[in-house]
Amino acid sequence: MDLEQPAIRQTKKGLEIRVRVTPNSSQESVCFDAEEGLIVKLKSPPVEGRANKALIKIVARKLGVAPTRITVSKGLASRNKTVLVQELSDVEATERLKRN
């Protein structure tokens, strides 16, 4: 991961959040670290975009936004990704991600 970039940053297109994904996990979980970003474990395999779809759903649920507001903007075929969230501020996102 590019740790020189902040984990969450506001851009003209929306809010970018750095994500580290572990597919094929026995349990789904989301953990937020201010320096590393989101650490997400998914049950879905990284086949035919299933893990990316599951990632969008779980991030949407954690942030309390519609899945249609989230896209994977970087790293479609990588464990290290960047998701773009529309219509959410970095302050709101940080508060929501820190909640359990």
C-alpha cells in the first residue's frame, strides 16, 4: 500500500478510501486504521468480480450509504484498492468507520 497517501482523502470526484482486501476468508469483517485505511475480509472469492461486489456492499453498509454511491476506482484485480464514495465528507466517513 502507498502509506504516503492518507487513508481517506477528499477529491473533486468524491471521497477516496484506501482498502486492503483479503478474499476467501472464513468470516467477513471490516477494520479501520487511520494510517492503513480499511482492512476488509470477505468470504467471496476473487473470481469474476465477486470480491469487488462484496467489498462495495460491505463498505456501503459500514458507511451507511447506498452501494450505487461506491465504486472501486483503483486496484480492480489487486488486494490493495481505492474505493470512491460520492456525497460523503471525510469527517463523516471517519466517524462512521471508527464506530463498531
